[in-house]
Amino acid sequence: MTTNVGMYDRVLRIVVGLALIGAAAGFYGPAYTTVWGWIGVIPVATALIGWCPAYTIFGISTCKA
């Protein structure tokens, strides 16, 4: 499993993932609470691992060569 998620991509994934998790947890108020916000776990996990299975399928890499 080679790394295919670059530094800027990782930062963006963490920010978006935490925002989605925050929405699911109700940090932005009850109007924004939704179970779909827990999908934010996926971008956070792929950022921490540094590997995205979808990138592998499509042959994408955001790492510098």
C-alpha cells in the first residue's frame, strides 16, 4: 500500500471530515444534526493513513513525485 494522498490533500480531508463529524455531533445546532455527517470519518481516516482506495482505482496520486 503506497501513499497516494499528498500533504495539502490530507489537510483538506481532515478539515472537511471534522466539519462533517461536528455537524453529526450537533456542534452547529440541532438543525444541522444528521447521521450522514458521520461519513466524515472516511476522509479523516484516509488522511491519517495517507492512502485512498478511490485514488488507487482511478490511478490518481496527489503526492509530489
